[in-house]
Amino acid sequence: MKEILEGLRYYYEVGGYVMPPLVLSTVLLWYAIGYRLLAVKRGSRRSVRNLIERYQAGKWQRPKGIVQDAVMRGMAIKAQNRPDLRRWLDDAFADYRPRLGRFALLARTIVMAAPLMGLLGTVVGMIETFDSLTDMTLFSQSGGIAGGISQALVTTQLGLAIAIPGLLMIRYIDKRQQRIEMDLAQIKDILCSGTPLPQGITESTGTMA
């Protein structure tokens, strides 16, 4: 364990002053990704219509994801027989969109900026290398030729290591978000199509009697 920590410390120090923002970017990126993964939790792989039917039959009562929560909200509003049902559903589902999109801009910004920060470290490292070539200093207190090359390679590597997995995760989450948005629209369509409520649902609350 001590050797691992020493290796990370050396890796951090070699990267120079570009390393702190790169490390901070890594923490912020994966915090944003973790939040968004929880936000796009659907709750079930079943179709929207099947979820509605199962809820009507009383086979589940607690939502495990955003789609199931939307089904419960929608059924409660439909049970109240309100006029202009779609408008009420739009209002009830309005808070889902900011929840789904929260930290999306932050994650994309970090993914775009990380390779550029790595490139900045590369440029700084190469400048140090060329400066050291003037007096052929292989090692020095400031790094020398070896230190400049190490800094250039380390920062480039870390910038790409941040950006590539982050980009893949963002695309995966975006696809899940699009699927959920389609499911929310389908819930509205089904509930506004005049599908009758089953027996056992009260008109005042939309809960199982």
C-alpha cells in the first residue's frame, strides 16, 4: 500500500502545476457521472404500458426509478378526473427534466477541457526539455530533460484517461435519458387516451383502495 501511495505521489509531482486541475477535474467528472447514473435509473425494464397495468393491479407500490415514479404521479392525477389532463401531467412531470439534465453540462465541459489541460502540460514539459537541452542537463532541480519529457507524457496520458471513459459514460447516460424522456411522453399519451381506471383506485388520490 505504501508503494502505491508513493507511486501516486511521484506521478502527481512529475505532472507539475497542471496536475491539480486535472485531479480536481477527475473528481468532479465522476461525481457528476455518479449523480446522473442515479438520476436516470428507470426502475424497471418493463414497458410503460406493462408498468401501468402492474400498478393498476397493485403489484408494486413503491417506485424504484423515475419512470415508476411518473406512473404513480400520473395515475394519481388521472384518478382526480381533472379537465385538460395533459396540462396537469406536464406540470407534474416538469421537475423530471432538470433532474435528468443536472451536471450534464459540467461533465461535457470537463471531457472537452481535460485533453486541453493535458496538452498544456505537454507544452510546458517540452519547453522545459528544450531549455535543458541548451546546457545538456539530464537531471536538475527543475526537472531537466528527463523531467520535462516525463511531465509532457504524464499530463497527456491523464488528460486522455479522463476524457475517453468520461465521453463513453456521457453517451451511455444520454441514451438512457432519451429513453426515459420517451417513456414519460408515452405515459402522458396512454393516460390521456381515455384508458379507464381499474376497480380499486380511488378518484381522490389515485391510490389503491
